[in-house]
Amino acid sequence: MELDIDRRDPVYRNWLKDAVGKVQADANRSADTHLLSVPLPAEWGIDLYLKDESTHPTGSLKHRLARSLFLYGLCNGWIRPGKPVIEASSGSTAVSEAYFAKLIGVPFIAVMAKSTVRSKIDLIEFHGGRCHLVDDPCEVYEVAVRLAAESGGHYMDQFTYAERATDWRGNNNIADSIFRQLALERHPVPAWIVATAGTGGTSATIARFVHYTQQDTGVCVADPENSAFFPSWQSDDPDVVTDRGSRIEGIGRQRVEPSFVPGAIDRMMRVPDAASVASIRVLERLLGRKAGASTGTGLWAAFRIISDMRAAGEQGSVVGLLCDPGERYLEKYYSDEWLAAQGIDIAPFTARIEHFLTTGELSTAVPVSAAVPVSEPAAV
Ligand SMILES: Cc1ncc(COP(=O)(O)O)c(C=O)c1O
């Protein structure tokens, strides 16, 4: 018996065309982000750059991801007119997704840990989104699934789809852009690119692009305390979980997210939280800019890589990411009271960075403090 089911809905298809067109037109109006040069002594023969992702319209590298996730969800028929988009987030992705939801005219709900900084909640609400806060950061996934089921909406699930929604072969992705912007530098092919991992999507895109375009560049992921990514990569065990959340907003997860692609990564470092914060405080002196602490996690790893290159007599370039602006975290990483309450002492790390900036040497052995009490549920 022949069967034929035609579900084509011209009204929906017109809405879809319009929504995809709006997202693409928004991208077409956007400029690329800058590749900033971080000053180091010229005689080292090593150049350090930061890809400044804080200048996207929604202030973080998550703007790229949110655009990709919206296009993926729209083109898959998952995002529907009048139905909410729901996301589990540490805040940055939700800020960017709220922007795109408003652009195409669908409601948006962010599910986040209560400890997320107020400024991100304000930004989500500014873009017309709603925030659903949960006590336990590990709950964000299941609450987002439940809200989507109850509302008939779409759970975007950045942690699963980040790596596949992004076009890693090129198309002005973050890696493509970095390589094009380095073209006229003295070391146009970077020795290393350093990323951090929240979903793992950014590091997956960079690593895949490097391999696809047959570059010699190494890809390093810097991971904060209390994150599952580093121990999982170290032991080759995808089931590692940790018992407390990361204090570095946006990165470090208690489980290994599906978008983390471990086989594509060359090197990982575990970075003490105090080193991450010390790095952004020093960066402010170097660049006149405040950055979020995840930028510091990657920057510390870049300092260590440069120190190793110096010791090995190597020259070349190293690229890190300026993930989001520090103004979002004045009450955390730029607050000495918050640091004291968390038991974070940045002084020894600041001294090591200052020593590095004059000598090129960053001593290695600093134990990660496992004993620091976390007085509030950490944001993830
Ligand atoms: C501030 C910040 N930095 C870095 C990252 C890491 O990006 P990815 O999710 O691509 O691993 C995130 C992700 O949430 C973030 O919010």
C-alpha cells in the first residue's frame, strides 16, 4: 500500500525563512573581533595575542555559539514560532541566546545556578529573557529538560550541541579568524592556541580547524580547580565527576560535557583559581582592560607555555582568548573581600607573573589548593 504524509506548513516555513534571514542579517552587520597583542620583551622572539571576544554585541565568545545554536535549532525544525527556547547556562551563553531569541521573536528562559553574578541576570532580562535560578548547579540540566517539556519549548542544550552546531572547517569561525588575523605577523602560524572549556565547543572548533587545515599549531585547554575535564583527560575516563562546582564562571564543569572532544586536544593544564585571578589583575595593568577570570585561566597557561618555549630556546607566537569583560565580575574577581571570603590568595601568583614578565621564567610547582572551602554553590 502506498502512503504519503505531507506535513509542509507554508505559514511555518515563511516564519522559518524570516527567522533564519534575521540571524544571518545580524551576522552580516557584525564586525570581526580584534586580535590584541600583549606586550612582551621583543628580544624573546615570542609574541602573545588575545582574541578579544568581549566585543561581540552580547559581550562574550558565547555570541558565536548562540548564533550557531539558533541556526542549528531553526534549520533542524526544533525552534518553533511562539514556543520558548530554554537553556542551562553559567550565564554568558544565556545572555547571547536571549539576544537571538528576541531577534527572532521567541520567548527565552535561562536555567542557572543561584551563584551566577547579578550582572548576567540583568543582561538576560535586558534582552527580554527570564531567569530560573536553582540552588544546586548540577540541577540545571534536568530543570531545563522539565521546563521544555512543560512548555512545549526547545531545550537548546549547548553542552551537547556546541561542538556540532559550529562550522569548524571555516566560515569565519574563531580559529579561521585567528589564522587570518595572524597572516602579517612575524610568526603567522601560532606554536600554541590556548582555550578553556565550558561546553568544550570552542576548543573542539579550534582543534578541528587546526587539524583540517594541516597546521603545526598545538591546542592546549586550561582547566580550573574542581573541574572534571582535566582529571578525565589525564586518566582517559569520560565518567569523572567532581563534588563541587568551579569558581571560575563559564568554565570548569562537574561532569565531562558531551561537547568536549578530548582526542583533538594536545595538552591540558590545571590552573589554580588564584593564578586565574592574579592573571586578569596583571592583564589589566598590561592592556588597560578588565577581563573575566576564565581569560586568566587561559592566560596563566599561555605564560607557562611561553616560559617553556624560552627554556627550550624556541620562538613563535601563542594565542589565548579574552572571553568576556571583567566589568561583569566586579563583585567577585575584582573584589578583595570576595577573594578573602573564598580563601583565595593571589599574591604569590602575582609575584610569579611579575617575575615571568621580566625574566621569561614562570616557576612550575604550585599545588592546587584542595582545602579551600566554598561557602556558596559555585556557578557552572
Ligand atoms: C566566560 C567564558 N569563558 C570561556 C567559556 C568556554 O567556552 P566553551 O563553552 O566553548 O567551552 C565559557 C563558556 O561558557 C564562558 O562563559
